[in-house]
Amino acid sequence: MELENPTIDYNMSIQPNRTEGDVNLSSAREQWYAVLDDPATVELLKQDADYFLHQSLSTPCLDVLESCEGIYITDLQGKKYMDFHGNNVHQIGYGHPLVVERVKEQMDKLPFSPRRYTNEPAINLAKKMADLLPGDLKRVLLAPGGTSAISMALKLARVVTGKHKLVSVWDSFHGASMDAISAGGEMDFRKDLGPLLPGVERIPPPMTYRGPFSSAENGDLAYADYLEYVIEKEGDIGAFLIETIRNTDVQIPSQAYWDRIRQICDKHQVLLILDEIPIAFGRTGKMFAFEHYQIEPDILCLGKGMGAGVIPLAGIVTRERYNLAANISLGHFTHEKSPLGCVAALAMLEVLEKEDILTKVKEDEGYMRSALKALQDKFPLIGDVRGKGLLWGIELVTDRQTKEKAIREAEAVMYGCLANGLSFKISQGNVLQLCPPLTIGRTELQMAITILHDALQKVSDIEGKVS
């Protein structure tokens, strides 16, 4: 399967304010389907479209998968893709032998633990999380998914502070339930849904590239000052919810920003809720991203890779002194203390530690920074490259071009890479987000960069002919 010349349809009607995902119904997507000539694949894609509710960002589907292993997902025809997306669950790759072994063992012994009972894997995981985290971040509550972790954090913040109002940031994603989309800042999840959770105020996210409030002199500090302005003007703010490093388009705040945020939250008795659901467990080169900034959250939200890409698992960790909700059901989920999820999480953490993955990721960061900077130097359509660990964003927009044109170019690059076995997602319409398994080898990283280079070259050549 190969697209020799991924075209750019300059007449296509698209949304230049798109905040997440590729344009599922574009002409580039139709061209992609034209090369899926396997009858079984075509039939299953049709059945998927016939039986599942259609929704933005996930339908129609790209391909039909049959298996996954390591860094690869494989379709029905045997085509392998290096998965640089993975919905952020694949820190240690797919089907890691230790994870599979532990889950199979647990399946034979205790596959499910009803509420009102506990189990050893759940207790061991809670103890492990407490050992990994600093200070008095010792109290754990588990859930079957990241959205539920956000919900529990919002409830706990109200109990602790006695205040119902919340500040979050525009373009943020914290889950897809009604309370999570109320707190989030992406229009794709809120449009047409009517009244949402009251008491949510949003501020601009910290940005260093093309940020409306960033400056050469003060960096992104103005975004932190904006938080204090809203807290003082609005009143009754109980919590500030934000990703430590924004996953989707890889926005990396400065040390000064986080020092100021922690200071503001302490001054105004506002709980700092850090959403690290997609980026914890080594993604940024630290076990938790906040460790880069020498700060502590009041509530930490975790998920996705926590279940090792096998069992859905998420949770929150909070301070000992916030163990104040004994008379309220913050979670009360059927799969709250999943033995299968907990042994998968423990195995994932064991792999990170025994294989010294964090050291490897820091070394990979140096390679990625150098390789992507070389691409930026070569291709004028790359406006910015930013990343930490094995989380990278390549923004295809420059002063000479509109956002709409950059969205089309990003789509063309993505499909060119897919055709040659590299899968990743697009964020904000024009940011290529690269998020490979942390276990990826250097040779495979180099292969991915080569595929990306070739796709950028083709799009640059086409752009040159059009302009």
C-alpha cells in the first residue's frame, strides 16, 4: 500500500479553527481509502460504519487491525505501522511479555473484585504509587478510565475547599463525559450539547510559539498572571485544572510559569489539579511530568498507560490531609479495584524500572531534538519543533502561510507517512504529534524520521509547484 503522490486539495472546505484530530472527511481521506483494495478490509470498514454511532475524530476508521506487538500495529493484509499515537497507552509497547504473563496468572485466580471487598494487587498498586510520589501524595482512588479520574478529582476539590468554581484552560482535553467536557476547553466535545457544568472559567493555555501573551522578555509568565486575575475577579475558585505539559500539541510551559502557578494557588487556597493521564509513566523522561519543575500537585490524575495497553485503569493520588470524603462516593465504579488492571499496572512499572526506560527516554530525547531540528532547518513549512522525552510536536505553520493551508499540508504529510508504515495523529489541525512507545529502538526511530522526511519532501515539492 503506497501513495506515490499525496495530493493537497487547495479547494477543500475545512475548519481552520480545528482543535483536535485530522479531517476525517477530507479528500485526502478518500484518496487513502482508494488504496485499501482488500475486500475483507473494505467490508469490515463498511460494517463498522453501519453499526457504530458516527462521531467526530473517530469515524470513519482508517483501517482494520488484526494484531499488535511491540511498537507495531498490523492490519488484515499484514501491513505494519509503527504506532506513534497509541492513544497514549503504549509506554512499554503492545503485549509486553511480562504484562501478558501477569494478567494471565491473575485471570486464573481473581479476575474481578466486587465493591466492598479489596484485593492484594489493588493494595500493592496503591502502595507503589504512594512510594513513587513525593511529600504527602499518598491517598489513591482507582477508576476504569481517565474521564472518571477527572470526575473524582473535581468532586474531591469541592469537598476539600467548599468551593464549586474551577479554572481550566482553552483547548484542553480532560475526558468526554459531561463533567469532563465542561471542564475541558475543546469545542469538538462541547458543541451542540447545551448547558454544561456551571462555575467553570477558562484562561489561555501557556504557549511560547505564537502565543498571544508570550514575550521575549517574560516568556509565558503572562499566562500565569492571567490565572490570578481570574481568581481575584471571579471569587469562590476552588481548583485549577491543567495538564503539566499539554499532550495534544505538545505545549511545554517554562519553569517560571509553574513556579508562579504554584505560588498563586497557595496564596489563594486553590487546589492545583494536574492531569497527567496521557503523559505520566516515563513519557517525558520522568516518571511524572511535574518532576521536571520541582513542584507538587494537590491532586494528580493518571490513566491511559497505567493499564499497560491491556486493561483500562486510571486513578487519582492526593494529599494525606485531603482524605476527607468518607461520607461521599467520589467514584463507586464497578471496576474500581480491578485485579487485572492493577497487576498490569504493576508489571508496567516493573518494566520501566528494571529496563531503565527513563534513562533511555532521556537519551532518545537528544536524538529526536537533533533529528527534528534538522528537518525544521530543511523544510520551511515547519514553523516550530518542541518536545520532551518521547513526546514531540511539529507545527506546520509559518508567517507566510495561513492556518488553513497548513492543515492541508499536515494531512498530506500524515497520509504520506501512513502509506509507508508510520502512524501518528494531528492536533490543532496543523501539529504532527509524535508519541512512540518508550521501548522503541534507535534504528526504528531513525526509520520513522526517514519516513517523515520523505513525506515532508513530497509535500514541499507539491507546494512549490502550486505556489
